[in-house]
Amino acid sequence: MFLARLTRPDIAYAVSKLSRYKHRYDGRHWLAAKKVLRYLQGTMHIGLHYKANNVLKLIGFSDSDYAMDKYDRRSVSGYAFLSLVTWTSQKQPVVTCCSTKAEYIALSVVCREIVWLTKHMKELHLDIELPILMHVDNQSAIKLAYKPEFHKRTKYIDVRFHYASELVAEKAVEITHVPTENNKADIFTKSLQKGKF
């Protein structure tokens, strides 16, 4: 867990998935955990490299799968800020009814991280260029963030998830579309084939 959270974003999804079974694991989970450890051993030469800058330009990527967990049908949110200063892969707190809501919830989570990052960087006396550019691969979630109309199709979305549209209105965040194949947060929401991984 330490590696997945602090130095190895490439294992974040696998560790998140394995963590769900820490109290009810079996041989399959043990084999999967050993596979992660073998992967780490074989990629010890891979690391994160940071360059010093006076002004930090954060670029974010947000993604979500849609109800892929076969037990509780909750989606997984994932995000990353380049140059990889923070990332996550975590299950969403609610079951979503559509992919738009799953992506919008992921966007809300990343917007809370944006506020925390901005405050943290100010404490360190680092300047951040605003607005922070966010890339999302769901057009409907982007439209909802820019115009959160409370009509029949979106009124079921809990108020706490409309935080993204508040940051868009304050011009702290700018959200743009990115094709799924170019979404850097894809690695945090699902298992990928070896070539894409």
C-alpha cells in the first residue's frame, strides 16, 4: 500500500483491488499479490523524476469504470496529476445508475484534490497556474460540470457531487475532453492489456 500511494502509481489499481479481499482472501488473491511483487522486482529501475520549477502547471486526468465490480456494482474512480504529484484508485461511495454519474463522481473527487493541492502548494510558497486543466473522457460529465441543470435526468445526483461545477464556475478548473485511449487515469480504473499498460 505504501508503494502504491507514494512511489508506484503503476500498481495502484492492483493494490486497490487486492485490498478489498484482505479479510476474506483465498489462494487466487495470494497468487495475484505475488504477481504484483514479482512485477515490482522486475521493474525496480522504473521511477518518478521531478524537475524544479518556480511555477507549477498541474494537468489532471480523471476516469471511472462503470459498475465493473460484480459483487456490489460500485464503480472505481481514478485520477492523476502530471507530473505525477498525486494519484488514486478507489471505489466510489455509491452505486451509480449510468456512466455519466460515475464519471461525474470521479470528477468531484478530483476537484476536492485540486483544492487540497492548491492550498498545500500555497503553504509551500509555490505558485500554481489557474485554471487547472482537467481531462475527462465522458462528454456528458463535462457538460454537466459546465451547466449543472437540475432536470429530470440529473436531479438524482447528490448535491455533494456538484462540487466540480462550483470550481468550474469559479474558474479554478477547466475541463476538456480527452479520448479514452489518451486518458492517463485509465490505468487507475481497470485492468489493462500488457501493451497498453
